Amino acid sequence: MAEDTKPTEPQKGGMFRSLLRALPVAFSIYSKIPMPRFVWGSEDMAYHLIFFPFVGLVIGALLLLWQSLSGILSFSDLSFSLAAAAIPLLVTGGFHFDGYLDTMDALHSYGDREKKLSIMDDPHVGAFAVTFGILWALLYTAALSEAQAFPLAIRCIAAGFVLSRALSGIGVVTIPSAKTGGMLQMFARTAQKRAVLTALILELVLTAAFLVTTAPVTGTAVLVSCLVTFWVYRQTSLRTYQGITGDLAGFFVTVSELVMALAAALASALTKGGS
């Protein structure tokens, strides 16, 4: 990877090339899906966050495919929900879940800002990470199990994988970094922020429109729950850490997807899947 990470305006004809290379860069960073291998330069990083939600699109498509397959094969609710919970972890390799675990250890340390940041940098897993990792898995599996009875709820959960990543990308380019170094700081420095932010907002709006038109009540519940989670994440990060880190960004993706799954299951149950 090139050492020069100073953002530069793309040269004539270079923006299209950068966009083409940004797609495999995004999937290489945020997923385990095999991509063409090449040496990255700072120009290849400039637009990669635009394609971050595309990873969520793949996860959502796989969830819907699994829903159809499990119905055809008459798999049990338990089999469906456990495998469905595993899909985002398998696709991402636990990339965001790792940040969630690190953040849980840091948040429950009750230390100062520097102590929390150092805990997030520590590769060791603490008791709070294990505890809250298990809690996340139990709640997420339960939400998927309840939502399975309502096809529209699963569609909304699938769309949520795009929504969480669009908001996470927006956070990267709009919220200050808590550290002077690290992968997230490099992403923020190299990004063509105006173009990336515009694209992410467009993806956010399109996903929101899909949710609301697909299931007015459940879709709105999923959308609002994710937006509220993002607001809490932003405020907490600024107050506690004076910005965000890569771990905190992964924490948001993981928590927001749990919150959206719970919101979809609850809203569908209250409306008997009629939304």
C-alpha cells in the first residue's frame, strides 16, 4: 500500500478508474469474499467507502436466499435462525464483531479515555467481551427466530445490513477520529469526502425508501431504530472518546443490526406481520 495517504483530486479520467478499483478494495477490507489482488494506492482508498454498503447488500441477499432455501427444505426455526445469525459473521469474518467485543471490554473498564483506548488496542479478549458477545448472539438469534414467521420482517432485516453500513460510512467521514493513527484515520484522510458522503446519503435514502414502501410499520421501525442507534453512538463516542475509532465503527454496525432485528421482530409481532 502506498505510504502517501494525502487526498488529492482525481485527475481527468482517473475518477472512473479509482471507482472501479475501490469496489474490490471495499470487499477486501470489509468481507472475506475473494477479490482480485493488486497493490493499493491512496487513490484506490478515496472512494472505497461508497461500496461499503454493497457488502451489506450481499449479506442481505444471502439472508433472503437462505430464507427461501430453508422454507423449501422445511428446516426448523432453530436451524434457520442459527444459520441466519452466522451469515454476516461468515461474510465479514467477524470484522465488525471484533470491534464490538473490544468496545465492550473498554466500556466496562470504567477507566479514563486513554485507558479505554488502550484496552481497545489490546488483542486479548476480556470477560466483558465474552459475556456481551454471548448476549448479542442469543438476542440476535431470538430476534431472527421470531421474525422468520413474517417474510416482510426478514426483508427489512436484510435491508438493514445496507443501512448500518451506509450510516457507519457517514460516521467515518463526518465524526472526528479519536486517534491520530489507525486504519479508520487513514480511511478518513484518504477519502474524497464530498463525493463519498453524497453517495452514502443517497444509498441511505434509497434503503430508507425501500424499508418504508416494503413494510410501512416494520420498515419504519427498523429505520428509526437504526437512526436512533447512530445518534446514541455518535454522542457517546464524542463524549467518551472525543471521536470514533475502527473498533467503535464496528461496534455500531454490530449493535445497530441487533437493534434492527429486534425492532423488526417486535413490530411484526405487534401487527401480526400485516405491515
